[in-house]
Amino acid sequence: MTQTAANPHTPAGAFTGIPVSAAGLDEAHELYRGMTVVRAVELEIEKMHRLGRMSGSFHSSLGQEAAAVGVCAALRGGDMVTSTHRGHGHALAKGVPMEGVFAELFGRTSGVSGGRGGSMHLHDRRSGFLGENAIVAGGLPWAAGAAWARRRRSGGDDIAVAFIGDGGFAQGVTHETLLLSRFWGSPCLIVCENNGLAHSMPSDRLFGAPGSIARIVEGTGMHARYVDGRDVVAVAETAKEMVARVRAGTPAFLECGVFRVRPHSLSDPDYRYRPKSAGRDWMALNDPIANLRTRLEVHPANWVARIDAEVAAEIEAARDRAEAAERPPTAAAKSFVYTSPELQNHA
Amino acid sequence: MREVKYAEAVRAALEAEMAADESVVVMGEEVAALGGVFTVTQGLADRFGEDRVLDSPIAEAGVVGFAIGAAAEGMRPVVEIMFSDFVLLALDQIINLGAKIRYMSNGQFSVPLTIRMPGGGGTNHGPQHSQSLETLFAHVPGLVVAMPGNVSDAYWMLRHAIRSDDPVIFLESKNLYFRTSGDIDARTGPDGFGARVARAGEDLTVVSAGRMVERCELAAEELAAEGVACEVIDLRYLWPLDTASIEASLRRTGKLAVVSEAVEFCGWGGEVAAWASEHCFESLDGPVVRVGSERVPIPYGHALEDEIVPTTERIAGELRKLAIY
């Protein structure tokens, strides 16, 4: 059965989340650290753009960190992830080194994609992060095919997770892949982060309140759940249950109700389609990092302050090293078009 | 080897590569239970099982994307698109993902994927089943575009494609499937990406690909009777383009015609013509002539199609005009 919960797109009152037990303290602190890293890296990226040290576009996942971190906490190093244009959080949560992310956005050789992918094309195979895909829902069949191939070739029980958004749920290829992954038996988990807006289009207008997308998928015969993406502990618990099911060999679908705090991208005038204070108002009562921090601070023996300090130092050092790294030689612009040396030389 | 039809040669190539390499799988609509609408995959499911010959739902984008993901993870999928016209549904996955993963990821992934599809006219299937879309793919970095024009090439070029570590768009001619037979050359393995001299001649160079090669050969036969010796070059691949073979021939003949089933306007024939005028200008004794399809959908029925797609008669007529220079 699909869970129902208060609507994270139009919340009434403050969100508190389920209390963290003493037994769950270590794990909850790890989740806190994961979210803090995503938040801090993305805020740093915004700052770099303001200062003109990074260029191009940037799609922030601020406020949505619990979905990326909660889901990836249920994964292992060998598992695979594909993501979207809003994928920095997924990359970091899957273990992509933050220096490689910063360097990519600075356009440096040491960037995870050699400085030629940029914000929307982070790829780090060693971390199991197959990549972002800047075409909405375009990475979904990649994950399904990769999970299927891995199991065929290597046996084992590795899985793939494809992150999409509510916007991606409108794409035809999403529905094709949901069908194919069941029909051909691909061990993949599709995670739909329903952040309320496909650019300016409200998801509630397209699909109904959060939870509706999971119900649509459930109607196709696939195991589907909804979870409130403001509570990272709840996301992690739900993800664990679903990942175990997918490891056994069948695909599943998880909708996370989250909220897009920032405009669609750095250059998006979102005041044209929602109140100027929408993001700020939501954060004041629903911030997934703040609510977990509050729940952790109930325990006298918590170490959130230490995590905050460690992450801040780590970010600064990683950013400095990344920015100081070399820019790619001009010859790199034409490399890796083809795998075959004969074709590459011809290109 | 006994004489086989073009469709049988394609099947034999699939069979040979599937037998040689377990990572080769065939995916597509009607490929298993039915054996393909053009019988190309007939018997493969019986021999290799339905977990290597996978019937798919009618979902071209999903199937191609799935195959790209599988290829990047080490499989060698061969996707059959029933008619090349249907590949348009999968263009995002092909162009934005399959052709670019290697580049975008700085070389972390390869995509050893073959996408087979029958294209072109000559079978009265009407406007949405008869297009020649090869120019679209030749335009996209990261892809190889193969167009076998005879039985032997259908076999060896497909084996080459399946062994390739890069994505190959493999354009078969459905008109040739059952109409042409021939021997499969005895070789030890696939040859490279070069063109083939289909007919030698000293007076005029005709460059073509796919099923138009046959018409060029027939036109050359007519001109031979009139004392004009045409050299017909079958490109075999639109990318990589074997410019060395074109140049070697053109240096001898001084005249070049390019014959394509693809629409002439902004078509690949224009690319060959432009290349020749840039690199072989001093060898040219006349204008480079393009003979391609009219910029019109391909109509049903031979009488109408012959008004649009280059016929042997039209090709011969253009070659005669060029021969005068």
C-alpha cells in the first residue's frame, strides 16, 4: 500500500520527523553528515558563480538533500546510480569525491569528467556514479540496462538506482523503461524526487498531491512506495526495504516528496510563477537538515557541531585544490569521441 | 560458401557473432517469436534461447536506451529497429547518450552497440516506412554509419559492427533483403572501414552507397556500351568517409558524380561533393554532380517513387551529361 503523508509541497506547520533513538544515533549522524556535505558543496557552488569563478548553469538541490542521501545510504559501492541535471547531491551521496565535483565545475583536468562535462555531466564510474543526464528522464533506461547487464555478466546482487524528477515522470521514456525493466527483469530502483515543480509546472496540477505518482506506478503492477522526503531517516528506512527487494531481482519505484527551494536554475526568474518568499518560507519550517539536527540535539551525546566544522573545513580545502588544478590542454577538446583508435584518429 | 540472400547474410552474421561471444544479445520488436518481420532473426531464439534473443515491447526509445546502458556495462547488444523510420523515436537516446557517453565521461565508458534497421524504398511501404535517414546519423559525432550494398558486405560489415567498441548505425536495405543473392566472400574476419571499387573505370567516378550502388553499376553498364568507362565506388560507410579512395579515383578520372537514396538537399552527397571541390579542385574537369532523392516524402507505388528516388535511367542521364566535360 502507498503511504500517505502531509503534503511537503504545501506544508501546514513545522515538520519534525520521527524521533531518533539512541540506537540509531550513529546512522543518523552519518545521514546528517551526508546532507551537510551536499548542502555545503551546493552553497559553495552558488558562491563561486556569484563571484564569477564558475560559469554556465547550475541546478541546486537545496532542500532536497534527504532524498539523495537517504536513498544512497542504502547502497553499496558496487551499486550504480544515474541522475539528472540536478544531480550534484546524488553524486556526492554516492561517494563521488567533492574535489572531483568542484574541479569539474571549475573546468579542470582533475574534474570527474576531465573538465569537459560541467555541472550537468558528472560521471565517476569508480564511485558507481554512472552519470547525470541533462535530458529529462534520459538516464532512466541507462540505469535499467546497466543493472540488467551487470547481473548477467557478473552475477552478484548489485543494483542500479535511477533518479528522476516529477518532470521526468511525464516523459514517454520513463513509462517505456518502467515496462521494460519489469519485462526483462532489471534490478533497478527508480527514485522519483517529486519537488513540486517541473521548472514552472506544478506537479500537483499534473499528477495530484505527492503520493499520486507512486499510486500511478503501483497501478501498473510494479512495487511502489511514497515517502516524505523531509525526513532523511524515513527515506533511508524505506530505501533499505526497497533496495533489498530490488537486490532479489525485481525493479521497484520510490516517490520522495521534496521541495525545490531554489529557482529551477541560477538564471530562472521563479518569481514569475511563485511567491518570492516561497523557498525561504518553506526552509524556515521544513529544512531536512535543520529538523534532523533538532532531533539529534535532543541527545546530549551528539556530535553535529563537530560534523559541521569538519565539513566546512573539508569543503574549503577541496575547493582550493580543485580551483588550483590545471586546465585541460586544448588537445583534450577532441579526445574520447571514439573508443577505436582508428576511428578516434579519423575524427 | 553457398549463395545466400542479403537477409540470410545478415542472419548468418548475427549467428556467427552470437556463437563467438556470449555478450552479444539481440533485442527488438518481434525478433524472437516471429523471427523478425523480414525474417532476419529467424531461428536465433531457438538456437540461443530467449534470454539472448529478446522480444521487446513497442518502445524504441526505452529499448535503445536500455541497450546503451547494457553496452556501457560490457554487453554487445544488437538492437533491431523494424523500419529505419521508427528509429526517430529513439534519437534522443542515440544522439544525446549513446554517441556521447564516451566523450562526456572523459573516456570512462564505451558503447559497443549495433542498431540495425532496414531503410530506403523499393518495397511499396509508403512515406513512413521508406525513408533514407543516413545523413542524420552521419552528422552526429560518436557514431559509425554503415550501409552495406551487397550480400558479402551485409555479412562482414555486420560482424565488424558487432565487434566494434563504438556505436554503429547499421542501415540495411529492405529492397535488397530477398531480391539479391550472392556469395559471402571467404575471409578470415571483417576488413576495415574502407570503400570498395564496385566497378573499375577511367573516365568518370561515381560514388554511392547502399542499394543505389546496384543502380550505379547498371547505369555504368549502359554508359560502357556508349564508350564511357565509369568507376563505381561503394562507400560502405558514410562515417568514417573513405576520402582516400574517392581522391585516388578522381585523380584518374577528373569527374565525379555522387548518387544517394537520401534526399539530395543537405544530404551526404553534398558533403562528398564539397570535400572533392576543396581537396581535388585541380583534378576536376567538370562540376561535381549530385543525384539524390527529391525533397519529397517517398510515395507509395513504384511509378510515383521513381519520380523521387534516383532511377538507373536518371543516373545514366546525369552521368552522360557529366561525361561531355
